[in-house]
Amino acid sequence: MIAVVPALAALRRRPGRTFLTSLGTALGIATIVALLAVGQGAQDAGNQFFHLGASDLGLFQKDAADPTTSILPESLLTTLRQTPGIAAATPLILLVGDIKPEPGAIVFGADPGGFLLHRLVFTSGRMFGQGEQAVVGDQLAAQMHLRVGGTLTVARRRLLVTGIFHIGVAFQDGGAFVPLALAQQISGRQSEATTIAVKLGVGTRPAAATRFLTRRFPGITVIGEGQEAPRAGANAQLLSKTSFVIAVLALLIGGIGVMNTMLMSVVERRAEFALLSAVGWSAVQIVQRVIVEGVLTTLLGAMVGLLFGVIGAQLLVRALGAQAFVSPHVTAWALGRALLIGVLIGVVGALYPAWRAARVSPARVLAQR
Amino acid sequence: MAGARVSVEHLTRAFGQATVIDDVSFTVEPGETVGLTGASGSGKTTLLQLIGSLDQPTHGTIKVDDFDVTHLRHPARFRLETVGFVFQLHHLLPELNAQQNVELPLLAARLSRRERARRSQEVLGEVGLGDRLKAQPADLSGGERQRVAIARALAGRPKLILADEPTGALDSRSSEHVWTLLAGVVAEHGTTMIVASHDPALADRTNRTLNLVDGRLVANGERLDVREAVQ
């Protein structure tokens, strides 16, 4: 590239300005990386959340503000179980914030005979029976120092711990299962469920089943894959859209910052661009030169921003108190996207200044000196 | 490489109501060194800029080697391939060292890194700065900076050098050095040079001089006329 060496030299010439411009870009990129990482983490968590046990589909109330606020009638089960292609359906009640020492832990009310609990692997004890009993995930048990025979307090009810399990899903290993009837009592939702987990029959395609169920039950949302998880709650959609808006704002601020700095730089260096034109640099070459400067500045910022973003994602999750649910997931694709965005900011931000630089009249500028 | 032939015919440059160059015609033969004299504001700089395609005339034509350069679509290419500019101020980029400054036109020509280094070292050697390749402009004297600027003008081996007050910002000793240098380079390569200067000794340094008064060419060729105009 023709303009890299002089562009680097120009950036070194004003280290303070280069640093501040890069910092502005870095903050924008850091915001993007943090949001992408938290979003990916939330999506991973949602993926686990909506794929409880061996379920293929999760049914939620349509337009619920949050998956945990979804309410479905238990009577729906009868119809579902008679629907061709559905092998099993089991209700689930979600209790959030009812374990005081661990407010992030979720208590699942489930039917002991339902297919969801078949995958629990007990490291000690056994499945709960009916009544005031619970089985606890090994992660929660470790945090609360619980053992079989001990008690777990859920919404002021002291439940006997009959077993400690491990299933490999963070939400469940960090939570507990109780009988469905007990959860319905605690939540005051008699004959209701938060969600219904559905297992499809062999040969039934999830997409086709989703279409069928959506048509058959207009008031429900069917979640088939983790990527569709945000559809289950208006809050998740709001969060997703807010993240997008913040990312766009960060991009705009970064782009305007680069443009402003590059414009100042071009105005200050009119004599330099006039000279380049006089010694034979074409307008295209001068444009390249300015854009390379912009891209180098933003790349520098982007690299710092990646680091800030990874750290910022952890801080953001902690600030939101969501570390129990969400582990920020920084993917290579997210970092690559952020770098690409950094380059785009540099190019877009430098376009107008580059155009101005290419239009500098050497006759006027050099004659003035 | 032989110098360029420059033919200027009925050249006029007006800025609004002000006519800076008024119906000027002359020819410079290949290898010739022509001085351009005249008071400040007489149009010397504008005339050089027009010949070098830094500006465009209102009327008239300029031909370089019979090629009309008056309204070029890509004037930068013409400058790159044919013209070397030397200005009163050196206009060196402060963040680049001497060699990197000389390489600027070679970068535009997209020469390889090795070829750029070879050419820049060669011309810096010609102007007596072969041992100051990596020196920053701030570390060079005024005369040395102007020599680097001359090396930059020579780097592309131009057929035409346009020098606008090349010694205007130098002391007498440095001026003498620069004049000697320019004369030597022009003689060695057969380059055509048009040089604008207030230097009273200009006539002694050129083949002939052109005198501009208020944008008009009032004397063409005779030393005596030019000396009278300067005095």
C-alpha cells in the first residue's frame, strides 16, 4: 500500500491526538464486543434454558414480558398429548428469586413422572416424592453447603433435600427441582404452568411441528432452537434491540470522532497535501493516504477496544447481577466483527476528510507559504 | 534524458477582474535554463504554476514537447512524469527523514522499495547529502533542507525543472551552493529549467531571462534588459 509508511509517520508525529482518537474508537469497539459477548452468553444461556432435559420444543405464552412470567393452562397437556407427532409433553413451573441466599438460582416445579427429570444423574440421594421435598443441583448444593437430609428454604417453606444431581446444564445445576404441585402452590398458579416441554416422536421434524402448533394454538410461542429464545419474551427482545441501538450509537460516535479528528488533521496539513499533489500524487493516492491514516488509527483503537470489551463484558454481567445466568461468551467471530467494524469506522470516518484533502489546491496553498 | 521543449502561446490567467498573466507567449528550448524576473506580484509564480499544471489558464495554451498540457484530465501524472518543482520554502514533511522525503514522488510512481531507496540515495548523493539520508528536517540547516528539496525534485528524473525563488530563504553562501548545484544537475542531465528569482545575478546563471511586469512579458532574452528591470 502506497501510503502506509507516511501515514504511520504522520500518526507518530501527533501521538496525543492519535491516542485520543484511538481511545474514542476503542470505547466504541469495547461497547460492541461487550454487548456481543453478553448477548452470545445470554443466547447460550437461553439455549440451555429452553432445552430442558430431552425436550425438542418449549411452549410459552405469546407476548409474555419474560419467559418466567408466561402462563399456560395445564389442560393444554391433554390436547398436546393427543396431537400426532408429539411423543410426550410435561409442564414446568419456574420460581425465580425464591431462594433467598441465592436469588439467581431457579427452582423448577416438575412432574416426577415427566420425561424432563429422567436425565438427572444423582450423585447422592434420590428423586423427590410428593410433598415438601426437593432435589438440588450440585452447584447450588456446593454454594449453600447442602447435603441429602438437609433443608432448602424456598419461599419460606423448608423443603427436605432428598437428592443432589448433576445434569451439565448451568441453569439446572445451579438450581433445584421440586414437585409440580408444590411449585403451583408456592406460585399460586393452580392448574397452570410456566412452560410446557414437548418431546417429538421419531421422524417428526421440529420445524414442521412448530408450524403446526403455532397454527393450532394461536396464543402460544413455540421455541425450537436457542437462537429463537429471545422470541419467548418481550424483555429479551427489548434487550436485543437496545443492544443493537447502543452498538449503532457507539459506531456513530466512533465514526464522527474519527471524522472530526481526521478533518482537523487535513485542515492543519493542507500544505502537506498540496505538496504531495505538486510532486505527482494523484487525487486517488491522496484519498488512499488519508483513509489509511483513519484505518490505522481505528485499528489501533479496535485492538485496545477488544481487550476493553472482553473485560467490560465480565463487568457488565456483574453490574447487572446476572453472573448466575450469563457467562459472557467471546467468540472469534465476535472479535472479527468488531475488528471489521473498526476498519469500517476508519474508512467511513475518513471519507469526507480524504475528499477534502484531495481537493486542496497546490497553487493556492503553496503560493501562500 | 533530454530536456523538454516548452511552448507558451497567448497565455492569460485572470482571477475575477484581476489579470495576473496577460497574453504571454514564449518558447524554451530543450536543455535551456531560462530566468524569470519581475517584481513581487508580477505573475512569476502564477506563470510557473500554469506551466506545471498546478493551475489552469483562462486563455491560451502551454505545450510541453508538443503535448498540450493546458487542461489535463490527470495533471498529477504529468507532474510526476515530466516536472520537478523547487519552491522558495523546502516544504519537507517534518515526520519523514531526508530519504523518505525524497521518495515521496517515487511512492506516487509506485516504484519498488529497493528502487526507491536506490534512486533517493543517488540523488541525495548528487546534492552532497549522501551521508545525511536518515537525518530529520529539523536536524538539517536551511541550505541542506533546500538541497533535499532539490533532490526530491530530481528524484523522478524530470525533463523540466520549475524553480520558484529557490534561494529566496537562504543566506548568500547557501544560495551560491544551491545555484551551483542546480546548474550542475541541469548541465549533466540536459534538463530544461525555468527559474523565477529576485537574485540580481540571475542573468549570469541562465541562458536568457524573461521579465514580467504586471503579468506582461516586456523583455525577452537580453541580459541588459533584465538587469535594468531588476535594478
